[in-house]
Amino acid sequence: MSGICGFIDISKKFNKEDMLNAITAMNSALYASNDGYIYQDDDCIIGKSDNYADNDSFIVFFYGELYNKQSLCKIYDFTANNEAQLVLAGYEKFGDDFFKQLSGKFVFVIYDKKTKKLTVIRDKVGSKQMYYYKNEDCFVFCTELAGLLATNIVPKKIDKVSLSQFLQLTYIPAPQCIIENVKKVKPAVVFCLDSYANIFENDYWTLTHSIDEKYTDFEVCKAELNDLLYASVKEKMALYPDSGAFLSGGFDSSIVVSVMSDISDTPIRTFTIGYDEKQFDESELAGLVAKKNNTNHTVLNLDWDAVVDNIDTVLNGVDEPYGDSSLIATYAVCKLAKEHTDVAFMGDAGDELFAGYNKYLISYYGGKYKKIPKFLRKGIIEPISKLLPRKSSLYRKVNKVISSADMPIFEQRKRLMSLGFKAEELKKLMLDGYVDSMNFIKENYEFLENSDEQTRAQYVDFKTVLEGDMLPKVELASRLSGLKTCAPILDDKIIDFAYSIPTDFKINKTNRKIILKETFRHLLPEELFTAPKHGFAVPIGNWLETNLKDKLLKFASKDFLEKQGLFNYDYINMIIDEHFNHKKNRYSELWAFFVFQNWYKKYIEQ
């Protein structure tokens, strides 16, 4: 494991031993190697890393992967043995303008030895994190929250806005953090701390939407997308020549595997998770893709009894509350892949860029439902919908449409993003009352003000769900398993392309990811085009009633909650009763509560 951490003495009250102790504590939390380099002067100490570059003016520490290192070295005639050396050369020649040319998953810091200015850069989509804490005496930063907490400098006080975000979304997007006065550096931003301890932030890359005339032809779009994805996969396979790939049986991973196989001279390794529950299992579809591409295919049939027995490994590896239960299955497939390879390709970002989520159908189904006469809706359909089995997916889908059909479309979108507690439920759950924490969603929704509604909804997911949920999930799972991952669909040029084509090339009525499917249809088994979308399902609801029941009830006990002072005892236990007695499926809300309480016990109470 590795990362970056640092300490800047603002008040000049700390001696070098104090600063070094803070760095040592953070590095211990990061499990940094003993042979990494540490930079220090009278005001600053940064380390420990072996990916660094140093000269008389600057020092650069780099964490992550830079996909286009070789091409940039060739273009600018740079000589660089590592990413930090390339960043230093580019920064000295072009300044901040160089950052937009970088493609990869990374975070790095540049420290100006003469002006004492610190610059922090996250990649454009936010694959890697950087947490920071500032008071009148010091500025402390680390790629993991656990590192900051290990210094004992940061007060361990819960940030109520971030807690509200987590309980609604089940994750916490940047810049918020669960600890008060700790923030996350935002993606695609030049974050600077000057010698006077002032913070400045400026975008180094933004995504704008304009439909170019050359992209009004569907066949031209297909050819362009084909070329872009092949170029992205080829670039990354050259960087990781012995890599394998996750293969879920969905379109995105199947397309990536098919393109990799078409490029590779030898069969690639593919890895699939199988389930005994047929409604969740896509291993058969994955097998068809593997067979068509002659991959070296490995399937792990997930034994949920064994998984839940080891769930603490995953939960205790999360240093900021994260409630997407598919992390558990993602960790399982990462562990599987790590037994055979050091790097695995994945299909992430296809849903956000090319409109693949089921939730994008809400406006279509909501519009259909509103056309039904009100007396039929209220008198027949809604009463019948309540008779459906409460734990069935049909019940959840039907009631999502019914409950949101009369809302403005933005409110529908926002409600569907709340995978945990709804706003009205938080008012009852939190002792201090509901904290309105979702205004940032409207800001993202309105950023592309001249775009159509579907594009704006996708942009919200690109800026919020991708950065706060999907990418952290893979980073957490890969960090815990020791595996590197790579997402070729999440390439800069493909991102720009996706926001430069007509929306109806991506989604039309109930048909989603149209251009992605049609561009690579010839590479895929026909069975994929009629199969339902599954995702990584985990039997959290059952676990909460069985294996995790005792721990859940302890977290919801009067003694624990009164000492904690955050949640309403009566309300959370009412929800538990609803779930245990099958009155209503409450697994998502209870899992968010469970994950937070588990984190709280480890990092705050202890």
C-alpha cells in the first residue's frame, strides 16, 4: 500500500520532531514502504514515496498511474523515469496548463521550495483521493482519512452535513468529509495553499456540452467511438501487458474484454463472480462472452456464508463511511483476479457516459403513468401495487414510479439518487433534525444549462455518483486486495465524445446505451441484447436478519445511541422492526446505518 501525506507548519510553533511524528503516524496508517523518500525543510515535511522528483525549485510526489506518460515524453522530448519526473518537467515548461494533458488515475503534490506554495492535483474524474485539514497552526494532508485521524491533530467530530449526505446517498462526494473541518480536494481542480496559508482553487479541466455537426450522423459516431475505445484499450494494454479483465456479463465489461481479445495475440484472463440465486447470476452470459473471445476464464461461485463470515475485512478497511453493498462482491472479484494477475481492466463509466442506468427510464415510465386517468391510478393501480411482495424488485420499481410521478423531473432524479434514507425520513432519524445537504446536486444539474434534461441528469451522475460511489468502490476493493484496476471507457477523449453526441444516440424510450451496443454488436453474443441488467447484488437484507443481527441491534441499542447522541432510538428501531417482520424492505437504509455505526465504533468511539 502507498500514498502521499504531508504537514505544513503555519504558525511556526512545531519543531521537526512534532512534524516527523505526524508523518510517521500517517505513513503507518498508509502502510507505506520503509524505503520511500521524505522531503523536509523548516516549514514543511512530505512523504513517504518512491515516486518523486526533485530539483532546486520544486519537489513532486506522485501517487497512481499516468496512462499517457510515454506519449507525452515523446511529444515534448522529456526524459522521465517515473510519473513525478514527467509532471515536474511539464510543470516547469507549461505551468498549470500542463495538467489538462494528463490522462490517468492519480493525485500528486508540487511543493515550491522558494515560495512555499503547495499545489495538489487530482485526476479529472477523481479516481484517487486527497484529504486535508487546516487550522490556524498547521495544514495536514493525506490520501486516506485514516492517516489524518492517526495524527491526533484532527478533532474527531462528525460533520452533520456529510453525515446527512451519507445517509441519503450511501457515500460522501468531494469536497465533503465525514469529519468536521476535513475536506477532500475536488477532481480536475488546481488546489493551492500559499505561503500565507490561503487556499485557492481553479478548474484545470471542465466538461462542456455542445452537439457538433459532425456528430449528427449515427454511423460516423459509431466509427469514432470504435476508434476511440480501441485506442484507449491499446494504450493501456501497452502499459499493462499481462493484465486480465473483470467480466460481469453486462455490456460494458463484455465490450472491453472483446476489444482486448481482438487486440491481443494470446488469450486474455477473465474473472467472473457467480451466484446460486439465478435472478442475480450473470455468469452464464459472461461465459458466452469468454467462449466467443477464447479467454482464459475463471468463475468464482460466491458462497455468501463464507463472505459474511469475513465481512469485517471489508468494513474495517473503509476509513470513511461507504454504504454501497456491491463493494463486497467487488472485493471478492478483485481477490480472485489478484491470484492470477496484478492488473484487471473493467467496464466502469459506460452507464454514466452512455445512459445505462435503469433510473434514466423514470421520465419515460413516469410520463406513461401520468397519462392514465387519475381515478384508475388512485382507485385500482396504487392499491394493487401495495399487494406485491414487499421484498420483490417489481414492488420497488413500481412504487418508485408511483411515488415520484407527480414530482418535477429534477426532484425525481434527486430522489432516485437517495439510495438510503429519504429526506423526510432523515428528519425523524437524526436528533438534530434534517440537514439540507443536497444543494450541490442542483448546482451540477444546472451546470450544463443549455443541454437537454437527460444530459444534465447524466452530468450529475458523472460528477457525483462516479466520483463519490463507483470509483471509490473499485479503489477500496483493489487497495484491500492489492490489485490494480484500469477503466478504458473512462478515457478523456471518450468522455468528451460522449458529451458531444445527440442524446437519442444514447437513450431512446427504454433503449439505453444505444451507440455503445450498436458500435460493438458484432463482437458480442446476441444473448446479451435480450438479457436484463443485474449489477452486483449482495444479500444484505438477509444478513441483517441473521448473521449481522446481533451487531445491528447493538448499534441500535438505547445505551449506544444515547452515548453517541446522533440518532433517534425509537425511529431506527421502528425501521428494524419493519425489516425483520417483512413489512417493508429496509435493507438499504439499515445497511447505511450499520456501516456508519461500524465505522464510528472503530474511528470515533475507540
